[in-house]
Amino acid sequence: MLDERELAFLQTRRRFARWWNAVGGLLLVALGGSAVWLRVDVPALMSPTYAAKQISAGALPQSSLELMAVLLPVAMWVLFVVTAVVIGFGFAVFTNERRYQSIIEALQTGLSEGRGT
């Protein structure tokens, strides 16, 4: 049988696993909202074509911003994709966690029923 400390640990992990769908969903919404906000409010950060047009129009100094204007939108999208992948892995981890919790619970129930008979 498990001692009090182990039971408290399992209870904490159960609570974290229960909350992940809400937290992960909010993180995905925040990530998507950030991407949309940046695309609308600061298009030079998110759109390589917009940045290239700004360079062509002379709105950005050619000497210092040409490379940044082309590579920064790519870097921003890579950042968003990597963040989304990490959050996706979080969903996978917590799905497995819930499975582990149910296995532990089933084993605990089976042990306590076996001892009671």
C-alpha cells in the first residue's frame, strides 16, 4: 500500500493532469491570438512579402534592415510553430499521465480488494 506522502504526490499529479486541457487550450488560444495580433498590428514581423514591399518602397533603411526584414518574419513563424509543437507535446504528456493515474488507481483498487477478501 502507498504511504501518505505517495498518496499526496499522486493526488497532486492527478490535479495537474485534470487542469492541463484547460491550461493547454488557453495557451493555444493565446498563441493564436498573438499571431493574429502581430499579423494585423505589426505586419513587418509576420509577413515576408509586406517587409519586402516596405523595403522596395524605401520605408525601411536598406543598409541595416534588409536582412532583418526578410529573416525576422521567418523567425517569428518558426517561434510560433515550435511553441505550438511544445504545447502539443504537453497534451500528449498529460494524456499519458491520465492513463498512468488510471492504471495506478486500478492497481490500488485491486490490491485493496484482494486484501479485503
